[in-house]
Amino acid sequence: MPSPRARWCTRLLKIEPFERYVGADHVYLYIALRADERGRKGFIPRTPNIVPRYPFIEAGISNDDVVRMLEQSGLGLPAFYQWRSRSGCYCCFFQQRIEWVGLLEHHPDLFWRAAQYERYDEATGRRYTWGEYESLEELARPDRIEEIRREHALRLQLLEQKRAELANRPTCNDSDASVGCAFCHL
């Protein structure tokens, strides 16, 4: 199964079929990476006939800009953002546990289809699961779902506290510049 250590799915299921489809034709590939995602590479062509373009980066469009445009157009965010933090395959191993719970609640057919790919190899004793520590069947237990919800709520609370602390942190531009920041003292 694909995993963070063996991420073959994007290459085999998206990139290579796309490249075969394009063949030798000259094409421009528009990639929707945003300006606030500059660290990501997106598609890196292996042939010169595929020319990547990054219109959101080039126009300085951030996540907030995209959300605003979708709201102003009347489209709004796709429904899956109610329980997911990013788009992608329904069985993506990068999903958080809370996102698997959302998939189970909103699309149980897809959740259980993903679960069917999980295996236990009796010969080696190894488990092949989407998550590193548990199978989807284990994750779907009601007591585990409640535990995942509690952990997620706590994580959100801690994240909000961290944001508040960062917002209140003094900077070198504050009135007491004599204190300064760590960089000022280097």
C-alpha cells in the first residue's frame, strides 16, 4: 500500500497516465498551488513538451483569496471541507484520523471500500493499513471514534492557545525595543 515512505500512488496513478495521454504534444499544465504554498513543487515534468504554469503563485493568490473567491462566486467551499483539511483521494494515507471519521460518517461506502485494501500477511506477520498504528476497522469502533474526536478537539484548543500566545508576543517593533528578540542579540 502507498505510505509516506512508499508514495508511489501519485506517480503511478496520476503522473504517468497523464504523461502517456499527452505523449509528445506540447501542453501547458496549470497547477493550482497557491502563493502560500511556495515550498511545494507540484508536478515536475520529465519531458520538455509539458510546461508547468502556476497562476495562483504568479498572481500572489493565497488560501484566503481562494476561499473568498469561491464564497463571492456563490460556489463556496466543496462539501468535503466540512471534514477534510485538503483535497485528494478518498483513501489517502495523509488523512488525519478525524478525516477518516468524517469519511466514515459522510461516505461509509468509500470508507469501507478503503478498508477492503487493508491486509494482514500471515507469512510475515505484517499489517498493511492506511494508518500507521491502526486499521480502519479498528478506527471505526464507536469508542475509538469518540477518542479521536476528543484528541482532535484538544489539538484544536492547543493550536488556538499557541496562536494567541504568538499574537501577544513582543516584537522588536514594540515600544520596549531594548529587550529585542533572539535574532537581535545574535
